[in-house]
Amino acid sequence: MTSSIFTTTRTTGAFPDAQFIKPAEALPEAICFNEAVATQSVIISGDAPRVNIPYVDTDPTANVVAEGAEIAQSETTLNQITIATHKIAIIIPFSNESLRYSDAAALVEDGATRAMTNKADNLFLSAAAGTPAGIANLDGLTTETPTKLTDLSPVLNVLAKTTDAGANPTGIVLRYSTWARLMGLTAADGRPFIEPDVTSSAVPRLFNVPVIFNSQAPADTILTLSAKDVIVSASKIEAATSTDALFSRDSSLMRLTMRLGFGVIHPERLGKVVLPAA
């Protein structure tokens, strides 16, 4: 975990010294901070349960103008989206002796980072409706639910429909087990629909859209995302330690906390394919 930002609270009697780290730097592997998945917005300040984020609802229009003619003003409509936020936190106990070994301290930090990343990914992709909902459980997504999986047409269909609705597909998110099902599809002559060169690529692409694997995506579900239509807002991550709670055990506690919120401006620009049972 990086510690490029360090601040000390003024009320040290109530709050111990803490590190405040930019969220994308602290959790670089979190899918919500991937530029192919979402657009980063304001940094949440404090413990706000809801955040208002402005966005351009109607893009300005360019026109063809005759030489010397007056150029008409373009009208741009501003709007705002109100998003609910999750508070993510973890506390890890460790012995003070372990702090004397840099490797042990690094392992604790790495484990905490993975735990925070997994929880952030789960909330962003799969949280049940009303908690607030993850991307896969939002209403209004362009959805395909084929009763039989014989080819890649369901994915192509949602890409076509979302693009017609104004999306710019920037990423396809799914579990690797779901990708394995797609790789196993073959045409009547036995040729795979996904060529081996694609599967072995460092950055696989499907219909020229980058494929992003994430174990927290819902099973048997494919999400096609348009980063400009997904807004993410997060607080700085506060990392603090205390020797008080476990003083009698000669141990300390590490605590990480953050706020994470996200919302979708135009849900019809996001695609969802739910595969039938294997």
C-alpha cells in the first residue's frame, strides 16, 4: 500500500496519527478505479452517506456554418446525480513483535489491501438492490437472457443496443469461469468462436472491447460498460494504528476505512447478459 499522502490530525487526543491515501493509489486493483470501467468524480469528504455529483446531461452540438455567418450558441444541459455511499472498514490485530520485521508488516498491509479491494469490487459489481445496488443489479440495463448458449450473439446484441443508445463500450467485465464458457463455444465445423490468439493475449478483447476479469462479478453474467456513464466517488482511505485496545496483550490494531459511492447516468447504455445454467 502506498503512503504518498500523510497528514496528522490536529486533535491527537481523540484521533491517533493517521495516513490519508488517495483511493486509487491505495487500492489500484479495485475495478471501480479502472478507467475502462468508470469515471472518477469528486473525493468524498467526511462520512457522507449521500453525495451529489454534477454531470452534463446534454452534450453541446456542433454545426456547419457558412463563411461569415453568425455561429449559433450550443445549449448544454447540466444535471446532477445523487448517489448513496458504502462505508468499508477493516480492523486487523497483530503483535507488536511482528512490527519489528518489515516483511511481516508488509504482509499485514497486503492482506488488508486485498480485503478492501475485494469488498469494494463486490459492492460495485454485485451488491444486492437497495444496499445500494451493484452495477449488475441496477434497473434499466439493456439485458439479454438467452435460454440456450450456442454462440456469442447475446453479447453482440447488447453491445449493438447500448451503442445505439449512446454508449461508448469501454470494457466487458465477467468472471474467468464465465469467460471459459465463452471460449468453449464452437461453430458447426468445430472452430471456436473465440480464437486462441485472443485467449492468450495479455489484454483479451471481444468485438474489439477489452475484457476485464473479476472474481466478484456475478456468476454466469457478462457486463458491458461505458465508462462515461458510470460515476464513482470515493473518500481518501484512512489508515490508522492503535496500541491501546490490546495493551495487555502487547499487540496493536490496524484500521482501514473509506467511503465508496457510484451511480449510472444512463443505465440503458450498460449491457447485461445472463447466461443459462451450464
